Amino acid sequence: MLKFIKHHMDSISGIEIYPIISLSIFFLFFVMLLVWVFSYSKDRIKELSDIPLNEDK
């Protein structure tokens, strides 16, 4: 079964770019997420973490 898939994929021209694009999108997403997490306001994080403890309804 794997030989059939591999042979079929080899017959498609330009298929080698798709794994590179997929890895780039994956890497870029997690780098952007990491930048967002480290640049998020500490005050806002504290405010959001206190929400479950607030008894104001």
C-alpha cells in the first residue's frame, strides 16, 4: 500500500514544495504564538487569573 502511495506521489510534479510550506506555516504559527505570549501584559494576565476567584456576580 505504501509503495502505491509513494509511486503516485512521485508522479506529481512540484509535490516537493508542500512539505516545506507545511513546515513553514507550522513553525511560523508557533513562533508568533510564542511572541504573543511573552509580549502579553502582565496586568491583564493577573486580571484574567483572578476572574474565578471574584465573587461579584
